[in-house]
Amino acid sequence: MKRIVITGGTGFLGISLAKFLKEKGFQPILVARHKPDLDFDFVQWDGVTLGDWCEVLEGASAIVNLAGRSVDCIKTPDHCDEILRSRVDSTKVIGEALKSVKNPPKVWVQMSTAHIYGDSVSQVCDENSSTGYGLAPFVGKAWEKTFLTALPNNTRGVRLRTSFVIGRNGGALTSLKSIVNLGLGGKVGNGKQGMSWIHEFDLNNLIYEVITNDKYNGFYIASAPNPVSNQKFMKELRKKMNPFIGLSLPPFMIKFGAKYIFKTDPELAIYGRYVKSRRLKDEGFAFKYPDLSQALENLFSSEEN
């Protein structure tokens, strides 16, 4: 079997991708700090230094880097530092590791963030749009700069500027369902902020296409082609969950609840962005779930992809 190394691979995205690739006949190898209770090949690393984990890169077909501290947290100075360093340091050491083996993977798929475009509500951003201002765009640009510096000359590099991923067993949808179950599933603030999203199947399939097709190069926005407003997203979610009530929340309540109840950053709910990929359309990539309603219908059904 062709081996695919997935660094930072024990979170929601990594496990989902590993299952997908295994069904496609690949051998996923998860590289992370802690071993999951799942039947996948696993190698431990610290995300900072070279070590025995580098050996799994020898002769592997591809590496997919998903490493990085979750942004679903209160943005204290320490957490902001961890968010940045966990991405930059892991990307840097992967580059060093690839240069230390004789037969490195031919392709490196690097996770990035659609938040690199900032929080504009006045336009739909694509790959030709300028990047934004703030912590997340700063982290995204530092992350990608490190990747471009670390990428070996003979390795094809692809960056995926990914929007938030909706899936059955984790990701943003889990938190949003909890909010709806509390009766707070109305719009947030004015509800106009963009919610760009991608179904986990489409992200996994995109990574698979990038690995197996040499035409993919450079960077792409990994997001469904039909972003929606917060108001529209929550309305569609309520349709699927049918809660007894769906109260809208003003910003001051979001700030209080995010900090003291959900222990996360209120800006994740208050702000947003509209993004869609011009380049994936040009490459002919076909989304299985381009529309939110059908994506949620699949995720709330009992059928597997």
C-alpha cells in the first residue's frame, strides 16, 4: 500500500482523513503527541524536534500536515503564542525532516486557514483577494511563509486555505448543535457575517485529489462554493434539529457566554467571512455537497458517506 503520513493526525480532521484514505487503499500513518484508541499506524513526535518519527517519511507517497493548536479557546497571550508556534514550529521541523531522508514524499499537503482573508462582510474572497488584518491573518501568513521556506525543491507543495469543516464526529458543527439544543440557535448579532464551510467528505476528497493528481500546485481555498450568512446557516441548522426555540443573541451576550460558558473566543461567532475558490473551479474539482441544506441533510442522516 502507498503510505500517507498525517502529522497532527489524531484530531477530528486527521481521523476523518485517515478513514477516507484507508478506504481508498492507502496506508495512513498518524504522527502526533498522543496515540489515539484507533486501529491506525501511529508514530509519536513533539512537533518541534527531529527524531525517530522521521523514518516514516522514507518512501512515503505524501505527507499531510494538520498540526496546530485549536483556535477554539479564549485568546489569552499564552494561547495566541501556542496557536502561532504550534503551526510554525511543526511546519519548520517537517521541512527539516523531509531533507533528512533519501526518498521523501513527492507531495506535501499543508493545512492553512481561510481566516487569512480577515473578516470582511462586503465581498466574497477568492484566491486573487488580498489577505486580511488581525491575529488569524497574521498566523496564517506566518504559517504559509514557513511552509514555503521549508518546502524542499523536488517536493510538490499545496496549501489549503480551509474554512470551518462540518462533520459527524467533531468540528464546528458539534459546538453549533450544542448551542441550538440550548434554545440559542438564532442569528448572532446582525447575522450578516459570513459562514464559509466545507463538508468533511469534500475536504477529504480534495486532499485525495491533491495527493494523486500532479495538476494541483500552489494554494487553494478549501471551502464549499456557496457560503452563507450566519442567519441563513443557523436557520438551516434549526430546520434539521427542530428545537423548541431559537433565540437570537446580541453581541454582549455572545461575549459573556463564550468566555464563561463555552470557554472560547466570541469573535469566532461574531465575525466571519465569505470565501469561495476560483482555482478549484478552474481545476474542475466537483463538490459532492456544494449546498448547505444537502450537506446538513447528509450529516444528520444515518447513512455513511
